[in-house]
Amino acid sequence: MLNSNLPVRQNPLYAPMLLSALPKKRSIISQSEHDRAIEKIAAINHNADKYVLAAHINWMNRGNPEKIGHVVPDIEVHDSSGKTFIEVETLDSLLQDHSISQYRVLNRCPHKAIVVLAIPIRHDKNRLNRLLNGFINLGFSNIEFKTIEV
């Protein structure tokens, strides 16, 4: 066992779980935007003759997308090019620690991964630009970023 003479809070061996890493519950309005975006994306892909699994909305009673590590993406789409995993975020969840940890998992996934930001009709353009720049600065090379209005 390793020892240290430092006080507990300064001890590098002491690593309490950060509360910011735990998922935060969305507000009722944000959850509604999130679920509407999932429905819209699922319908678009379904109407393009793709097989769709979607979490949260009980899409056609098909069940949830495949779990990747500890992450269950919001949508899983199957077509002639293979699988695509889609994670839907809202303005208040895009840059949360929990979301970023999900992106890290999706970034390492061998299948195509997309993060879709659900944008409400009325939104603050400055906040949106800050969020988009924040996401770009995360540097995920294997994740495509898209937006959808809800």
C-alpha cells in the first residue's frame, strides 16, 4: 500500500468521485425537446427504409439500442452501410461531464457515431455558438455533429 504524508485533500492517492461526473436530470422542457428530437430522427430514418432502435420513446416496441461500454445511445440505425449510433443532446446537456464521457465511448466505437443537438425554435444564438465551439474544441475525430430544430 502506498503512503503519503500529505493531508487527505492534497494526497494524490485520494480521488473522491466527482459529483459533476454523475448525470444530471434534464428539466421537463429539455427532456421534452430531447424526446421530440429522438422521435423526429427515428421517423426520418425509418421513412428512408432504415431499421431504427430508439431509447426513451418506445419506438415501435423494438427495444433499446445496443449498449457500447457503459453507454446506451439514444438511437441505433441499420442500413446498407452498417450501424450508426446517435446521441441526442439539448442545450443544457451538450457539454456536461456525463455527456462528454459518453462521447469518449462513442469516439472509440468502430461504428459511425453522430451527436445531434436539439435546438428549440427560440434560442439564444450566442449561447448556441459558445456550445458549438465548446464541442468542436473537445476534438472528437470520429463523431459527426449535427443539429435539429424541435
